[in-house]
Amino acid sequence: MNLYPSKFYLLLFSILLFNCNAQKKKPSINIPKLVPQNWFDGEALLNRLQILSSNEYEGRRTGTKGAKKAKIYIIDQLEALNINPLATNYTQSFSFESRNKTYEGENILGIIKGSKFPEKYIVISAHYDHEGIKDGEIYNGADDDASGTSALIAFAEYFKKHPPKHSVILAAVDAEELGLKGSKFFVDHSIIPLKSIKLNLNMDMIGRSDTSELYVVGTNHYEKLLPAIPEKNLGLQIITGQHDGTGRGANWTNSSDHASFHSKGIPFLYFGVEDHKDYHKPTDDFEAIQPVFYQNAVYNIISTFIKLDNMTL
């Protein structure tokens, strides 16, 4: 169709203006610059999460090829950051039965010796398993709990430049989705004296929140830990005093691997978000992770650790 020149230029101008406005309205997912910037690599944090929650890992169900592949990947990351193994080849193997089926699980354990209190241990944990494949659909578990697993490796990055005062065990535990079996085995068959473990920090679902809320459970059980937690930082609301059996919100005291430590009288802090629409669904994918919230959550968890590491435990 032919157009008069004036109409042609008017149409061209309108198209260019529309494209400019569309570009301005396009949401930004640029990686924020965190302070201090050398604590961990934000891009690597997201990249690890994306890899672990990809279809290639088949939902990481305990005992499957996908879980074994995730184990190898996590160990490679720890080795690259010069984290020493706590167990032989980093692996603490165990077996259990569930619904008339025998499972073979593998916890992945690294250790960083403390510079001031080497005989006192803080266990930082996250479970790397998820639901696997159901009815032909892959449950990738990006938030649950590839987010915590990648954050565990961010801690390893941090310790490479900032050695802790207390000894730290980095525990990527298995079979959380099958009844906290990995963390239960860890505390029931502790490689170090159980009395030497002074604290557990557990991360499970820290990758997204539409309300920018990160919950910290445990302070009603262990009030001495409360001063270590910031109320708000980098735009996040850090919420304590809920979800730990006080009648405000569902009780999360036994909802994840921190429960195994709590059962032995070991103080804990659990970092997590409210259940979202993709919880335990095949739509819990990397695309739903909120990069800014996730990185800021990891920053705040490390900040909390630093304060705890300076306390008398």
C-alpha cells in the first residue's frame, strides 16, 4: 500500500516513539551492586541456582541420577573454592526406607577451621534434594532448595577471603523432602562431637518474595540470637517472632532441616519465605526467582552470621 510522504514520516516517528517508551518500561533485572562487593559473586550465585534447577538435574530426587549429578556439581564448587572435606570425598552416605522403598542418600560436607574458636562449630545447611519427576513433569525446585544450596556456596566464597572465628561446616544435606533424613543422620552420626556444634543456620527457600519479606525462625526458642538479626536491610523486611510456635503464623520449628538440630538442643536460625504458588509444583523454576531479593537475602544471612561469629556461643 502506498503512503503519502508526510503520513509515512508520521508513522515512522510513531513507531520509534513507541519502541523508546517500550524500552523504558522494560523491567530491569540487572544484578545489584552489593556492599561490600567482595563478599560473594552475585552473578555466580544466580548461575549456580539456574544450573541446579535445570531439567538436566531431573528434580534432584534422592538416589536418582539427577541427585548424583547435583552432588558432583556441588563438590566441584567446594573444591574450586579450596573448602576441605569433613567426610571422605565430602560425602556422608546413608540409607533409609520410606513407603516400602529403600533410598541411598548422600550428605555433602565441607569444613573451614575457625581462627579463634576451632573447637566450636557452626553448621550452615541447605538441602539439595527435591521432588524429582512426577507424572512425566520435572519438579526443578529452584526456590526449594536450589536457592539455599547456591547460597551455601556463596558462604564458601565469603570464607575464602574472610576466615571465620568459629569452625564452620557447610552441609548440603540430602533427603529433606523425604522426612529430613539427611540432617537426622548428620546429627545422629555426627563426625565431630555433637556438643561441639553450637549453632545451626539453615536456608530453605530464600529466592523470592513478592512482599520482600525474609523470615527468621528460632529466636523465640533461643532469644540470645536475636541481637544478630537486622530488622531491615537492602530493602528487605527481616521478620522474627513468627512461625515458631507462638501462635502467630504456622509453626515452622520442625518444617526443615533445622528441626534435627533443635531436637538435640542445638540452637538454630532458619531463613525462609512464605509458601508461594509454585511451592512443591513443577513451576518452581529459575524464571520465577527474583534476583534482587535473592542476592539481598544472601547478603543479610551472611551479615547475621558475621554477628553470630563474633558472639560467645
